Amino acid sequence: MKISEFAFTEYYHQYITIEADDLTENLKDMIKVTEEDCYALCSSYLAQDGLLMFNVLSIGSSWERCTKGLRKNAMLGYFSIEEVCEKEARIVDPDARMIEKNKPFLEQMDEMFDDDLLKTRSDARLDSLRDLFYPDIVLAGIVSDSTLMEYDMCITGVKGPFLAGTLEQEPETDIGIHLDAPMYALPYVYDGNCRLFVLFAGEDLSEDEQNAMNKIITEMDKAGFDFNGLSIKN
């Protein structure tokens, strides 16, 4: 399968061998690359600007033989999703060496992000809504003129049962919400897939809107629910 055909959470923070072809030439400053070294064992993370990146743990001459450089502490290099999205890839069941090399790197890359945001990146419900290149950007429905339209929302975290984010792009038509305006969306299921519905949006919610949102958050918290699901409280 091509990387673009996988669901995001199938490979995010996991291990995947990519038929990288001549992209491995970009790694020659870190390791000797031969003509046969066309495969790269990678993991993945999101850069500070949200772009999906693949860190290269090792390279090799085939799907099965891709361990060259694995014993090096440093990553051999990095591929962006633009470079590899149409490359063939296979999910790998990691061994101890792979995990030992990759885990500290991923922890370092995640240090700059809020825990609630990190949890949303592992939420498979959102996979069908994610942008391929910037997975923190998801489609969210907003009602305008009695019509539900979907717009790009950049996830910033969660607030009780709501997925919190900001409007990513200025709409072509006036929907009463400006670029970068905060948005609070609830998940629902339509035709078997998870969708998002923006219940509250805008920089300045009215008093009634704020009270309504607070009531939903309070009642859901009493029941032990947040966006991530049911949690057992003492």
C-alpha cells in the first residue's frame, strides 16, 4: 500500500518500512548508501508546525533486510510526507532495538505539545477527517444559512467533551466566524463514520452560549465523560 492509503493512526509513532528509492541518497552524510539501499525503516512524528515527518532509523536493500544503521544512536535523516506519500510501505512489528532507538526521539519531539493534543493524535475516530500533510487539521461541520458545511479546523486540544480548535482558513462565504477563531466541536456518527459538529465558535461567545457550554461540560464531567471517552473517577 501507498502511505497515503493508510489511516494516520496505523503508522503514527509506529514503525513502517518505506520503499524510498533514491531518497536514501539524502542520508549519505550519516551513513554509507549503496545503490541497493532503496528501503528505509521509519517512524513518524509531527514537526512544530504540524507537518507530518518520518524519522529514518535504518536503511536496507529489501523489505526484510532494512537494519543498516539501526545501531547508530542518531537518526539517519528525515523525510517529509510530501516526499513519501505516494511511496509503497509496509507496517513493521518492531523489535527491541528499534524501540530502544526510537522511543527517546519521539518523546523529545512530543515535549513541545500539550498532553491533550497528543491524545487526539492517537484517536482513530478522526482519521477519516484528517489532512494528509497536517494531521492536526480536521474537517468540522458548521451550520450556515441552515446548511451544514465542513471547514478545516486545527486541533488545539480538548475542553470537556469538546474537541477544541481554531478555524484554519478564511471561508469563501461569510459564516460569522473569522480566521483563527476558537471552535468547539462534538463528535457524532454519520453513515458509519465519525464526524465533527461545531456547537460553539467565535472569539466572544454570548452569555447564553457560554452558560450552555459550561453546563454541557459540567454535566458530562459528572458522568465521567470527556472527548476521549468514559473515565472512571474515584
